[in-house]
Amino acid sequence: MIPKFVKDAYRTAIFGRPGPTFVDLPANLILGTYDVERQELSPVTEVPQPNAPESKIRNVVEALKAAKAPLVVIGKGAAYARAERQIMALIDRTGIPFVPTPMGKGVVADSSPHNFSAARSTALKESDVVLVLGAKLNWILSFGLPPKWNPAVKIIQVDICADELGKNGGDSSLSLVGDIALVVDQLIFQLGDWRWQGQSSAFFHNLQAAKSRNEDKAIKKATDDKVPMPFERAFHIIKNELNSLSRPEDGDIVYVSEGANAMDISRSIFTMEHPRIRLDAGTYATMGVGLGYAIAAYAAYNFPEPEGLAGSRSRKKIVAIEGDSAFGFSAMEVETMARFQMDVLIFVMNNSGLYRGDTDTAEKWNERRRNTVAGTTAQGKGLTAWSLEYETDYQKIAELAGGIGIVARTPHELKQATKKGFEARVPVVVNVIIDPQADLPMDFSWLDMAPPSQKLQKGKL
């Protein structure tokens, strides 16, 4: 029965929505020796790929043609389905604006003129018909609900899993179950030579204005030369140096990011021209997965007979962008990388805390620690719940495992560290000392996703 169980595990993993499976074998079967007849099983090769009913396709096409403010949202399910060719054709032929989810980036190149991820809030707020391709309506997309979304929006979901249709703000009456690549091909056929003519509309004008405004803000932050560097400046330096070492259009760098600001801010700065070269904390915002993801990405793209497919077929450089707290969850995986000679480049964004640090000097931080250890705040404040050790030497994790550890405090040091880390053939940890932003109020934008009656008072979690 064991061969059948293993085959069923593979079938379950790749049929329908792809995902991991687990086969639990008792120890006596693993360690024992048995004289049994071997079974010849047929290979699991053909994955069923369902189309959507033509009547439903026509309904979706009518809704898109009638829309004044259409939008396409591209999720990671579209990347998993390897539907980039079909979706690029849909966007290019119709001219409909699109925004990708974090791991849907690159299905259509970020450089596309139809990409309005820099105007994401405006796009969701003002769209009247939204085609969601392989994305869950969860917290990442504000559940498809007001106030982030237009209260009158029609949300059309396309997903391989019927359970997702109609969840939260979705409209199950218009939504489609099917393989995304095949369903998008059906939509393209039914749309014919139709093209959205809304470039003169208020919706498109608002998108362009929001995009320009937000990009201008980003450029201003990215060129701020103060030291310690802010997140945006550090990421801008890393991005430019990596782009000079490996052309983005080749898709030969896989980015992994996790953390709070480290993940959220890097998402908009590091652009993707190909799908399946970006991993982040994902649906459940789980911390501690970043270095494991980096190892998995290395195995998928760089092991003998690699299974990963994105960009050129050449070897990939794996770059992990880690918040200091996130890195701490699984930092010893650097030893795994060293043991298997994985030349992963890791940037630890060190602001001495979760979201922000407590102080801007070691002296002030030590004073807070003394108060905390003494159990009194009579002599001043203690450490907050989000505090980490001041400017921890995270780079030494790489050194103890046989890799390279580098500290970068200035733009010049960070540029040099990026080049050295990219060219190294051992794991590299770059400890990037950035602005702790100790005076920054602790404010969480995700609290604003809830309807007004359900919001918590800011600061009271």
C-alpha cells in the first residue's frame, strides 16, 4: 500500500490548488526489511485543467465591457498556474489597468504601462468591476470590502478552488472555477478586439495622479542621504547595485522578504519583470519563514535538474531581505546554507526593534534596560515590548558558520557590501544599520481595514 499512498500524496499536491502533502510512515516500516512484490504504478503526469462554462464567460465579458472603471488584480495563483503569457495578452490587448498582489508581481512585468501598483489604494477604491485572477480576498486585499474598496464594486474571481468564490467581497454569481490560463484564454477569445477606452475618464486620471504622487514621494525618501539610513534609502542602494550586477529583464535574482517594514517597503521598491522570483510571508503573515524560503528557492533553481522556471534558465542568485526580528526566528538556517554551499545573500535591516527601535543611541537604550531589569520606571522609561538589543551583531551568524559577515552603516558601505555579497560563493549576512525611528508613533495601517464600527482605538491592541 505504501506506493499507492505516495502516489496519492503526489496527486493531491499537484491536482487542483497545488500545495504540500505529508505521508506519515510508522518507524517499523521505515526500518524493517520486507519481502513483498513490487507494484508498478502509472506515473502522475496529466493534471486536469478545467475550463469555465461559456455562458459564465459571456457574463464576465459583458460586465467588463460595461465597466467604467475596470481593474485586474493578479494573485500568486496566477504565477503558480504559469498563466503569464495569457494574462500579459489580456492586459496588452484590452489596456485594462492592473495591480499585482505581493507574490503576483512579475506575472505581468512591473514595468508595464498598465501597472498601477503605485496607485493601489486609488485603484481599489474607485474600480467598479474587478477581475481577480488567482488571489484570495483576505487581509492582503482588505477582504474586498469597504472602506478600502468601492462599496458598489463587482468582484469577479477566477480560481482553481471553488471554495474561494464568494468569500468576503467576492460575487459568486459572476466568479469562475477553472485553470487560470485556460479561463483567460476563453476571456480573450470572447472579448475579441475590444479595448477599454477609458483613458480620458476621471478614474484613469485619478490613477495617473496617484501613481505620480506616490512615485515622487518614494524617490524623495530613496534619495535621503542621512545616516543612519531610512529603509527606503537602503533598499534603493541595494536595488541599484543588484540591477547593475544582474539585469532585471533576465530574472536571475530571486527575492525573499519577511518582516514588518522590511517586507512592506521593499515590496514597492524591488520591481519584478518575471513571475515566481519573489517570496514573502504570504497569506498568514508568518514570521520565521524567510530563510527556509531562501533555501527552498535555492534548491528549486540551483540544484541539479532544477524544477523552478522563471526568467532565463541560468543560475539564480537568492537574495533575502529580512527584518531584524524576522531574521531572529530562523537565523541558524544560515548554517544549513553554509553546510550545503548555498551562496545566499541576506540583508538584515537592523533598526533594533519590531517596526522601530526604542532609542537612537546605545547609552539611552542601556538606561532603559537598567530600568526594565530593576523593575521600575521611576528613573525613566523601560524597554518596550517591541524592543530588540541595540544594533545586534547579526553578521556574526554567518561568520560562525563559515560564511561572510559585513556591517554596513553608510550608503558607500552598503553598496560595497552588496557587490561583495553578490559575488561571494558562501552565505553572506549584511547587517544594515538603519534609522531606528525611535520617535515614530506606533501606528498600524491594517487597523484601517475594518469598518469604522469595528476599529480598535489606535495604540490599544
